[in-house]
Amino acid sequence: MKEPAFSPASVDDLRDILVRISKDKPEAATRFVATLKSKCFLLATTPEIGSARDDLSPGLRAFSVGNYVIYYHPTDFGIRDERVLHGARDMGAMFWR
């Protein structure tokens, strides 16, 4: 069974999203992070549904969920979730290699 692997940075991203949204809506925050994780499981089985982002890193793909974007690399075992970031972030300033 193909599954997502989460990089340390993506684990931090998910935690930060939970904390940020929880300040106003704790239950919504928990549901949204669960949705993000479930999309990672979907991507593990169908990684081609995301958009290619070779401009940021070779083989990198991106998939939007609400205002956030899951950045991942397909692997033989599913995906490696690299980052989960707000779509308004300047991706040119991020380091992917």
C-alpha cells in the first residue's frame, strides 16, 4: 500500500497551521489539518493529480487544498510530503534542494 512520508518541515508546517487556525476556530483547525493529511494519502496513490513544479525542485509536484499547497515528491512507496504552505507564500524564496 502506498503511503505518504512526511518531512520534518512538513510536520512543522502542519503543526503551525493547526496552531494558527486554532486561535480562532479550534474544531475547524483540527478538521482542516485532518483534510490536509487525507489529501496526502490520496496523493500517495495518485501523485500525478498534482501539478509539476520542476521550476522549484526536480520532480516536485504541488496540490492545492483551500488556501494551502502541499508540495511533494513522488516515490516508489507513495509520496514524500516536503512542505504544506499557504498559497500566498513567495515560493522563489524557499529552498528545496
